[in-house]
Amino acid sequence: MAKTFEKATVLNFNEMIDYAQGGVVSKQVLKNSAGNITLFSFDKHEGLSEHSTPYDALVEVIEGVVEITIGGEKFTLSEGDSVIMPATVPHSLHGVERFKMLLTMIKG
């Protein structure tokens, strides 16, 4: 089982993940039967190709700028912005610059 973050502890997500040159880093924060929360960092121009999931997913941008396409519509998010990606709707992410995000997936 993947290690998750310690509970009942103050977490600063921006400080808890670093960038990898030319790559993507992920750390599982919490996982249970209701869903999971994952912290990501993406180098500039990195991202996730188009895919869909059976669950709604909330993206919270912690740092940087990302372009997220949901069902063909493009959104540009920066620090402090969030968007909900609906279940079963194709989506993709592309780093306009390097960025960090928190992804929360809730099972329906």
C-alpha cells in the first residue's frame, strides 16, 4: 500500500513536493473507500494526455499555470484557481509553466 501523509498534522502542500526537470511528480496524500487526494508537480510543458475517469475530480492549483481542457473547452488556471472535472468527460492538462496541483477524486 502506498504511503500517505500523516494525519492530524499541518501540511503545506507547496513545500511538500518538488519539481523534476522534464517530468511529473506525484505523492498520495490520502486514500480511502470514498476516493483519494494526490499532490502533483509538473515541469513546464508536461501534463496528462486526454483521458476520463468514472469519478468527479477537483483540481486545485497551488503554484504556476496550467491549461486544462474539459470536454473540448479550454480553461487556464493559476495559483488559487480550482475547477471540477466531471466524471466520464474527457479532460487533459498541459503546463503553460511549471505547476503544482492537488487532485481530489470522489467516488460516486
